[in-house]
Amino acid sequence: MRTRVGIIGAGPAGLLLALLLRRSGIDAVVLERRSRSHCESRVRAGVLEQGTADTLAAAGAGERMLAEGHVHQGIELRFGGAGHRIAFEDLVPGRAITVYGQQEVVKDLIAANLAAGVEIRFEADDVAVHGIDGAPHLTFGGERLDCDFIAGCDGFHGVSRASVPPERLRVFAKTYPFAWLGVLADVAPSAAELIYAASERGFSLHSMRSDRVSRFYLQVPPETRPEDWTHEAIWAELKARHETVPGFTLRTGPVRAVDVAAMRSFVVEPMRFGRLFLAGDAAHIVPPTGAKGLNLAVADVRVLARALEDHYRSGDDAGLDAYSAACLRRVWRVQHFSAWMTSLLHAFGPQENGEAGFDRRLQRARLEGVVRSRAQATVLAENYVGLPYEDT
Ligand SMILES: Cc1cc2nc3c(=O)[nH]c(=O)nc-3n(C[C@H](O)[C@H](O)[C@H](O)COP(=O)(O)OP(=O)(O)OC[C@H]3O[C@@H](n4cnc5c(N)ncnc54)[C@H](O)[C@@H]3O)c2cc1C
């Protein structure tokens, strides 16, 4: 087989790249290890930045998102017995977030790619990367795919980054002393917007996937397993962390799924190795507090698609040469925001005396600053709805 761009991974990054290239008349083939139904049912992120929603719509994969997604004009920070709304419509007019599950984004992207004639090989076994400095090709399940470029969009545990000799990359990483217990429940959201609750018991997030499905997260110890928590214990803890303002009652209902997500920050530099380009989680991981993982994958892919278009249209490789630096500028700003939100909202130590108590009081002062200073609230809002793209 031969194509121009061999893409590893049918997550948001790989699928969007294939679609954008297709729209520009550039052939690509996507190799995905898992089945189509597995990819379409993985519950992960659900907050789309303004630019992500616009990009999906412009690529022709936004029809259902525009009909079924919910546009939110703000989020609530809840601490100290009160809720404080960060109002996007006031602070960053014209920009908002769309709440729409990642599995729905993936379904829409797969459908749009197949309708446009893109070949996606699901259940491709043993994908391996070869010839990144000369004649790039991928092997899988006894077959061979020759290509001009390889896009490694295969997530944090994929093969593309692992196929780069270690001396050619630099890794920057940080792990947090807690994890998130994710809970998907068949119950209507208890509020119209997301609630980031910083309580003495730890952080908790009230989110949603639709009018009938809520998504929650609880800060838990890092070694936690989903089976450690009964459904009763989950609801009791969610109530304890959210019912901290007068008149708020958390709705409860059947729990559909419980998962645990590690909290880590990770960046690999550079993001290009010869003819191999890394994009999305293959190159970087953010803690989910800022809701940025999927959005950052989309931002990378926009840069890569445009650079490949320039290469094929006019032989101009300036975009390809600048790819890594252009992506990393945004990656590090988003890393900063995600780490900042994480440190702002999670419980890191006791409330009492001493150094840990001192740090908790500083944390509270930072929160007060965000909700009492328009300038600080604007910084949060403009990062949350998504930084402008450099290419627009
Ligand atoms: C468990 C989990 C929960 C998350 N929850 C949230 C959340 O609540 N909020 C949030 O904002 N973000 C969340 N994220 C982050 C967000 O989902 C990711 O940032 C986003 O999926 C990145 O998209 P991607 O396309 O780069 O990678 P992925 O979505 O990981 O896609 C990579 C694809 O490559 C495939 N693949 C991997 N290895 C191979 C191989 N060897 N050969 C072929 N194919 C391969 C995988 O099967 C997958 O389909 C979560 C991530 C994880 C892993």
C-alpha cells in the first residue's frame, strides 16, 4: 500500500488530521489498533474550546455537535461556602465552550472520514514505524504502508514516540500526588454549568454529557482503583464536596461507569523527528483540570494539516520546519494553565498550622483573587475557552 501521510491512531488527533488532509486533496490512511466500536465508546473528555468546535464544524464534522452539544457561557468556582461564576459572555465576549462528549466527537469524525473516502484500518495489529529519516513506512499485521510522512497520533502509550531513539528527545514530566475518580451517571445535571468545587475534603467537579447524563470527578489518592468505591460512597462524597452552598442539592441516580485517571503533566521535545510528526497525547499530557487534552490535540493537528498542505501545494516546507516550535509554544501555555488550575483547586495538605497550613491559606488567597479581580478572572476565562490559534 502507498499513501502520502500514514497516520497512527484513530483518536481525535488522527481522525481530524485525516479529514483536514482529505478536504485539501491529500491522501492519508489511518491505522488503529482497537475496533471501531471500542473507539466510539471510550468516555473521556467532554469540553470543547471555541476553536475546537469551530474547527470541527469547518471540517464538516460538526453537524451533530451543533445540534446536540450544549454551549456554556460560564463555569462556577465553589469554595468557602459560596459559588462564584466566571462569566465568559462578560469576560471574553463571543467565545464559549461546547459540552459534547469525546466519544461523540470520535463517532462524528469516523463517519465524516468514511463518507469522504478516507481509509481507516481498525484492529491493525503490531503497527511499527520504520525509516523516519529516509523512506518512511509502517508495517502492521503482515502488511506494509509506504508514505511520505508519518503522523504519530497514537496517544500516550502508542508506538510512534517509543520508536524514536531516546537520545533524540527530551522528556519533561511531573506527576501529582492524587488521581481523579471519574463517574458517569444516568442522572440529569444538578446545575446548568460546570462546578469546580474546592472543599476541605478535596477537589470535585460536576460536569455533564447531556440533559440526562452527568459526569463527576473526585480527587482521590493516586493508588485508588474503581472497585474501591461503592456507588453509595461515591454519592456521599460528591454530596459532601458539592452541597456546600445554601440551597444546592446534588441529584443522584444510577452509576453507569467508574474509572480512575492519573494526574500528570508530560511534554516531549521536539515534536518532529525526520519524517515523523507527533501530535496530541503522543507528545503531551495535561492534567484534566483545565479540560485541555482533546483541545490541544486539535490545535496540533491544525498546524500539521496546514504545513502538509503548503508542502504539497507549493513545495513550501517552512510550516513543516516550524511545526514543533509552533505547537510547543501553545503546549507550554496550556501546560501552565492546567498546572495552575490543578494547584488552585486540589487539596495538597492539611488546613491547620505549619507550612502545609500556610500553603492552604495561600491557595485560598489565590482563589479569592481570581473571583474578586476582573483581570484575574479574565485570564482564567480566556484560557478556558481556548487561546487564539497562531494561524488565524
Ligand atoms: C482514560 C482517560 C480519560 C480522560 N479523561 C479526560 C477528561 O475527563 N477530560 C479531558 O479534558 N481530557 C481527558 N482525557 C484526555 C483526552 O481524552 C486526550 O487528551 C485526547 O484523547 C487526546 O487525543 P489523541 O487523539 O491525541 O489521543 P487518543 O484519544 O489517546 O487516541 C490515540 C489512538 O491511538 C490508538 N493507538 C494507540 N496505540 C496504537 C498502536 N500501537 N497502533 C495503532 N493505534 C494505536 C488508540 O487506540 C487511540 O484510538 C482523558 C484521557 C484518558 C486516557
